[in-house]
Amino acid sequence: MSAQKLFDLTGKVALITGGSRGLGLQIAHGYGSMGAKLALTARKADELEFARKELSDKGYEVFVAPSDLSKPETIAPMVDAVLARYGRIDILMNNAGASWGAPAEEYPLEAWNKVLNTNLTGAFLVSQQVGAKSMIPNKSGAVISVASIAGFRGQMGAMQTVAYNASKGGLINFTKALAAEWAKYNIRVNALAPGFFPSKMSAGVLKLIDKQITGMTPMGRLGGDEDLMGPAIFLASDAASYVTGHILSVDGGMMAV
């Protein structure tokens, strides 16, 4: 098989949570450009429709189904809707995420639960549904989660995001545990660990520590509009057919120093 063919996603169905904007939408563009059929889910139907139009205008096949991963009852109907449309799910990108900033000693339980339920429990429940209903019966699939370098380390600078860091650390070990368990089904489970990318969620933090973060990054800049596409395509494709349980940092070298 040619190297070009290894990265081809033609005919694959990719479900992307949190796919209406930010990193999820960037990944959707990458998968669409490689031939995948796209299914996007997010909380807000209007943002999903905006993303659907943006991707459809590029000629990509797109289906959208709203869900709120912090509300477990919305997950199974969303997965069922995607399967009703496409018949299978070959790639799951667990990208939906939330954050909240507060000193640990004052951190609201409601905020802790929201972040953990979205970032970790939500990723587990979507993976469970997709695995049981499509990937395990088909003996094939790629599950990829968007973790974070925050899952490897404590607070950075002025960040006070104890729940976010805890959830991403949990997502990293969830990835490794699920990879070991589902390898027998020929399902690969990996994660991306982005550094700092401008987004709606990171805007508040970056206002405070933008210069500090770029100073800590050997490449001297934040992540860009296309920097996550290639790694996400690699982990979803046959080019990564012998890669499972891996956490790929995409951080401009921050974890190297």
C-alpha cells in the first residue's frame, strides 16, 4: 500500500464531539479533506448548523446531531441517530470539553462535576455506545480523545483549573486502559495532547498568560488553525494501524523542556 493510501479516509465515518467550533471543527475539516463522512455533535444546534454549512460548502458529507455530554441521557439517542444515517462509525473523536477557573479551596462542586462529566465521563459514555453498537461488532475502529498537556502536569502560571487538569489526566489513563481492553477487537485507542491553541474556551487564560506560555514553548508560538489536523488524521488512518495506547503531544515542544 502506498504511503498516500495509508492516510486516505475515503468512505470512513467520523463522529466528532464538540465538532461545531474550535479544535473539533479544525479536525472535521481535516477528516473531510481526506474523504471521510462527517457526523458532528455539540450542545448548540445553531452552532452545529453553522459548522454543517461551512463543511458542506467544501463538498464534504456532513450530518449533525445535538447532544450535551454532561447529560448522559442525550448520548445514546445521538449515537443512534448517526448510525441510522450512516450505518456505522469508524472513527470517534472525543473532543468535547469544558473548563472552569477558580482557586482549588473555593472551587464549586457544581463546576467540578460539569467539567468531569463533560471531559471524562462524557468521553467514556460516547466511547461505550460507539464501541458496543458499531466498532466491536465490526471488529474495527479508531477512538481518539483530545486530552491536553495539562493532563501531564500541575497548574501552569496563573491557571487555576484543577478540575480541567484532573479530567485530562483521567482521560490519558482512560485511553491507555481502553486501548489494552479493546485491542482484541482491532480497535485502536489513542489521544492527542494539545498545548495552547486559541479558542473560545482558552481565551480567558490566554489573556492572562499568553506571553508566559509562548516563552515556555520552544517553538515560540501558540497552536495554529491547521496544527492539529495532521496528527488527528494520522491516528485515525491506516498509517497508525499498529499504534494504540499512545498519547501524542502537539505542543510546540513544551513537554520536551
